[in-house]
Amino acid sequence: MTGHTDRAADGETEEAGDGDGASTVGAAVVDCLLDHGIDTVFGIPGKQTLPLNEALADRNARFVVARHETAVTHAAWGYAETRDPGEMAATVVVPGPGDMNAMNGLKNALNDCVPMVHVAVETEHEVRGGDGIHETPPDTYDNVVKENVLVETAESAVAELTRAIRIAREPPMGPVRVGIPKDFLASATPQASVGEGAYRTPPEPPAAAVGAAADLLAAAERPVVLAGGGVRRAGASERLRAFAEALDAPVVTTYKGKGTLPEDHALSAGVLCGGSSTELRELLAESDAALAVGSDLDAVATGRWSVELPDDLVHVTLGADDVGTGYEPAVGIVADADRTLRALTDGIAERGGDAEQPGDERAAAVRTADAARFDAVAAARDAADPPTSVEVVRAVREALPRDAILTADAGGSRQWTLLACEAYGPQSYVNPGSWATMGTALPSAMGAKLANPDADAVALVGDGGLLMCVHELHTLATEGIDVTVVALNNDDYAIISEEADRSHGLGPGAYGWADAGLDLTAVAEGMGVDATHVADVSGIAEALDDARAHEGPSLVEVTTDPEEPQASEWMTRER
């Protein structure tokens, strides 16, 4: 990770801006964004940002005014997650509190390798370092972004922004912060011209390593593939499918890899996460060779590396320091996922596979076992009790069209969503990875809808997660963003309460608020969002049909059981 830099790009100068006489640095910054295909900006305006806001308005660029800066960066994250690799939005915030509020989303994007340009308007250049109003030391942000670029001269603003956009888009992608002093933005300072150049591409897979990996995988009787978010970032979903079919191997994905192989494909075996079933874990452990591609095999996805993977492991990643962390691969390859999968597919075609049991049978065995566990949750509850999260998310998936985009929050419902709510494409499902921050589902759905105006965007969120971003319901209403929010309301931080009771004897509902229950329907209606309440699974399909037909944002509140089993416990218990 690169820390902050004050290097300005070299070049000649040209007049800032070209629109309606707005020849300012702020206008030149907006023109630079537009020239690079970035026409959607999320932010909260302040006096410091107004030169940028004026230029955005003059050019009819979309500026989405959120209600909290945490939502600003999460919305941009959701926007990029549902577009082709490298396409992204920008964010604009005021100094200090605004910038620091946005750090949560920046760190989330960093962990997920999601591109974003975060324009942070700072205190005046001459005050920098002097503890001016709202000032934070610029290096505060070094560890939550891929690079922290500081604009040191008014003439270099466009050159540095251009460099930041390039850094954000070059693999491994990530968020880049650009700190621009507020006094620069309103000045009519000529800008340095920036020369064009090709973006840096990730390394080609070494032929010898590909050959060794293909030998190992082709010889396996029970191969398996573990696909991570790097497959999505590389645009390699079709390569993943072709490779899995050539090898005849089941595909397990990580949190961030969900959807990279459509989950109704015969080789799809599910998601490796905290709620993964015993059967999925056994599939991995009993395999005699594995390809892990586009994943850093981090502690979250692998349960602190407790998930057993075969010794004959091929690990393909862009992060050299990921190789050997947690698992010792037989073959480690630091290269592009797309080109490596293509080379491995060719290698398997030359060698032929040696699978002992058809891959689709092995994958189907896991899916069948998981479905039986899902069914057992519903069967175990009393008919008078509210439905469980797994029943709700299955009903939501069944009621939605195949091309709907789903966003999920962190928390207890996310595990059930990962397991039981199928995703059918790499841009069709969004959830936080190892950062696992709550309050993302609503703002990321907002970004996803703006990135894909013709698709249904549906946020799946618990009441705890929604309370961390509930203000963005008002953003949906005021901006006219047609998102459907499905809020699972159990009046509890249930995933915490369950552990508090089971492991620490604090009693049921230790961290719930049933005595002051939430009426999320009333909250949404009070913010101008159409809302309805559903008490039973049987009403979900009709409620979603009505929400999708409604022109504008909607909320469907579903009461769920606060004492439902948690996925991590239920999916691993003896059947």
C-alpha cells in the first residue's frame, strides 16, 4: 500500500475549465472526471465544495446528495461493483468530519479492490498543517486507500486527478483519495496538460507455472475450484465457467466471488463463508486438488484458515504477499485471473481430466444437503412464530426476476443471503467482504440502481443494519431513486444476542429492543418512501410485485424471528 504523496505531474499548462465562463480549477476537475467517463458523483455539499458543485450543475453531471458521508462512499462502492471492471463513480466531501466519516466506505472498497476516486476538499493550502477548521493530518487516510494523492499546487490539480484515476483503475483496483485545498478550486489557474499513456496491465501467467498447475489439476480425481472477487474484478466469469467445465470441477466461491459462476449452473456448489455447511466444507477437504483463483484466502473467508484445502493447491492472485499466507500452495501464480484461467483451460484441454466422479454430481450433493438444511429451519419453527431470515430471502429470490441486482448488509441475515439467495452474474450481487461493515445494503443499492437504471435493485437488510443508514431512505425519496428495500425486522442485534446467550449466559434478546419496537414502515413513509408491512412469507411475492410496479423507492418490512438459528450454527450441526 502506498502512502500519501505530494508529487505533481510534469507538463505544460492550459486554462482551467471550458464551460459557461467557469474557468476555474473546480471546473477543470469536473471536466477531467467527465473526460474519463465518470459522470456520477456522490457527496454532501459544503461551502468548501461549492465550486465543484457549480461546475457539476453547469455540465448536467449527476450529483447525488446523500445524508451522511459513510453512505457517500458505500454508494460509489455499489455503483462500481455492478458495472464492468474499471467503471466507477466519484465522491466529494468536505474536510475533516466529512472526510473521516467517509473512511469506512473507503476501507471497504480497499479490502474489496473496488475502484473509486474520492475527492476530499481540504483546508486552504497555506493553512495545511496549521490545525485549521476541520483539518486532519493528510496521512490519516493512508491506510484506507490504495493511494493518498495530495495536490500541492493549483496548477497540478488535473494532472494529479488524472494520475489518481489511473491508479484506481489499474489492477489491483482500489479507492484513491485526492486532497485538493479549497482555495485552489475557485481560482482561475491554468492547468498542466497531461500526456496520454496506456494503463498498466497485470502480469501474464508464467508458462512453466501454468504447465505445472495444469499437470497437477488434470491428474486430480476430485478437483475443486475456489473463486474469489478477483475473478469479478478481472472480468473473468466466462473464463471461470469454461475452466470449470473443462476440468469438470465443482465451483465454490468466496463472499466476493458470489455470482461469478451463475448459481444455477450445474457445477455451482455454494459460498464459503461463516455459515457454510458441513457438506460444503467436506467437499473442499475431500478434494485432492484445488484451484484458488482471484482470492487472497483471507482469514474471514477461510475461518482463520481452519477450512481444510488439499495439499495440491494452485493459488492464483495479484497479491504476491497473499501466496503462502494461511496455506502453502503447490503452485503459486501472481498474475491476471482472466489470462491465467484461459491458459489453464487450454492446458486441461491438451491433457484431459481424470475426474473420478462427475463434478455436477459432487456440486449437486452439496446443494441438496444445503436445501434440506434450509427446509429444516422452517419445519422447526412453530407456525405462530414469525418467519426466519432464510425463509424470507428464499422467497425474495423466487419473487424477483433473474436479472435483479441484490445488495446485502453485514449481520446475521447476510449469512443466510449468501447461502440461500442465488446470484446469477458477477454484477448481480453486492455485499461487503472482509471489512464486513454494517449499513451498506441501502447505499450500495442506491449506487447499483444509478449504475443500472433498467434493472431492479433490491437491498436486503436487517433492522440493525438499516438503522446505521436509515437516513438514506430520504435520499432515495428526494433523488427519485427506484430502489426496493426489504427490511428484516426482529427488533434485535440477533446475531450478537444469540452468541451472548449461548456463550456468555446473558439471556435471550440481550441486545434487542423489543420493548421499544421499531415501526420501519412508519419511518419510511415519514421520509417519503412508499412502504408496506408483511407478517408472513406468503405475502412477500405480492408486496415485491407492488413495490416493483411503484414508480419510486419502496420499503417492504418483514417481521422475522429474533430467536431464529444462526447460519454458522445451524449449517454445521449434525443432521
